[in-house]
Amino acid sequence: MDAKKSHGFLLDDLYLLHDPGSRHPESPRRLKAIDKGLASHGAAQRWQRIEPRPARLEELELVHRPGHVERIEKAARRAPFHLDPDTVVSAESYRIGLFAAGGVLKCVEEICSGNLRRAFAFVRPPGHHAEPDKPMGFCLFNNVAVAAAYARHAYHLNRVAIVDIDLHHGNGTQACYYREPGVLYISSHQYPYYPGTGDFDEIGLNEGKGYTINFPLPAGTGDETLVPLYSRIVNPILQQYRPQFILVCAGFDAYFQDPLGGLAATAKGYASVAASLIKAAEACCDGKICFVLEGGYSMQGLQECTQAVLAEMEADKARELSVSETPLLHQISDQAKKHVGDLWKW
């Protein structure tokens, strides 16, 4: 299967219509920067372009409560409207939110039906902060959480993994699956930082205990810790879980020049993290992996990281950076083992 047939991307001008305001960091400019990155890499010419569709109400309600969806629809009618101090809807935001969630569902369909092996959904608004009944943190619907539920429901998957590489903790995604062993949620993120969740001891409840794994990172953490965290800890966990599909919350705000961030990852670091996740997908689920855009507010960072991750998605063999283990990595590993070490080994 050649790259044209096995790789896909989703990007559409309709996502520019969600407009929280010219001064808002989550602006349409983000996708314009990514479009430049796609053009420079050549994916737009070589890869299959996936057309978005709107999510249906019953699909959103796989994770969201009916009142949540209705609240966003009503807010769009009153636009511009603040759902919270950070989360703003414009007149088109409800409709575009449906296409953001539905765009990821279309990628799931293409992969799970065997048309593609890997895809990247460049959608906005982002989603990982949206809880079952609460929009927040620039997010309206939880695109990845809906996609995981849809993959399980429509394709009868028993195990789906969500790996969140955004700078911020995906509190909404965690809340959706905190009691569910059928979805493994793994997140690395700056801590303490917005939204204030994601400490080591947040590991799930009841049957889901141990299937939420958080790796909180202090400000300033860069490639020297992030890269081995994914190659030497996250990859082995994924291979033990054996997911049938991997979804990646691909936030590029851990980039060292991001205006909203405090981590220090480079584009090469992001590429290596992506390589580790692709390697796990190859070992566990015939390469079935979908990256979904979340944060990232440096235009340069969006372009560089997009190009770097696309290159790893297209590579014949995963190319992970070789770095020495740091004292911080050992600290993180030891803390995580205290809470989930009975279930996972690395």
C-alpha cells in the first residue's frame, strides 16, 4: 500500500468560520499556518484528502449529555457569546463544531474500514477540555472522546487508546472515560497549569482504575524527558494494552516558543513522540492511528511540528531520537509506578 493510499489528511476552509475574535489565541490563523506546513511537506499532493461531515446528534450523545449540545446551539444563536471567560462562540460555531467532531469520525471510518492506515484530522475548534456536560478551554465538543466512542460502537472495538500530547491536560477526555477500561487514556502535560487536573493519582475509578495514566511535567521540560517518556514508558504500556485503534490528541503547544505554554519541546521532539506512537500502532493494531489537532498557538510551531509529524507518519520505519535518560524521567517513572505499576510494567 503506497503513501497515497494508506495516508490521509482532513483540512477544510469551513473550519475557518469558527471565529472567537481576532485577539483570541485559538484563531483561524492556526489552520492557515498548518496549511502552509502541509504544502511545504507535500502531503496535500501525495496523501488522500478526507472530506468532513457533520456529527449527528446521537453520535455526540455517545459522550455528551443532551443539555450540553443544546446549550452550544443556543449560544451560537446569541453570538458572540462567552460560554466561559476563555470559550467564545460565533454565529457559525455550533455548525462548525459538528463538522469538527464529524471530521474526526470520518477519519475513523476511513481507517477502520481499511481504506487508510493513518490519518491526521486538522479540525477546530479543539476538543479535549470539553466534558460530558461542560464546554471549556476553547473546546465545544470533545472530538477525540466522541471518536473513541464511535469506533467502539460502530466497529465493535473492545480496546481503544487515547494518547494526549497537548501541553494542557485533557480533563474532558479523562472525565468521559474515567470508569471505563475499554478506553485507555494516557496524557503528558505541564502541571500545575490549566485546567489544574492530571496529577499522578488520577488513575480512574471502579472498573476503569488503572486505565487513566497521567504524566504531569514541570515547566521547562523538553525533548530530553519527553522523548524517552514515550519510547520507554508509553510505548510499552500501549503494547501491553494492545489497543485496536489509537487516537492522538495532537496539541503542538508544548513547542518551546508557544505563547501559552511553558514546556520546551522542539519539532524533532514531537516527531520522535509521533514515531513512538506509530511504532506502537504498528505492533498492536496494524498501524491504525489517527492524529487530531488540539492546541498550538505559535504559527511557526504549528508549521514545524506539522511537517515533522507528517514526515514520521510517512516514514517506512519509526525514527526515534536517541537521548539519555534524565533524573526527571526517573522521578516521573517512579511516581507513576506507585499508582499504576500493579497493572502496567515498563
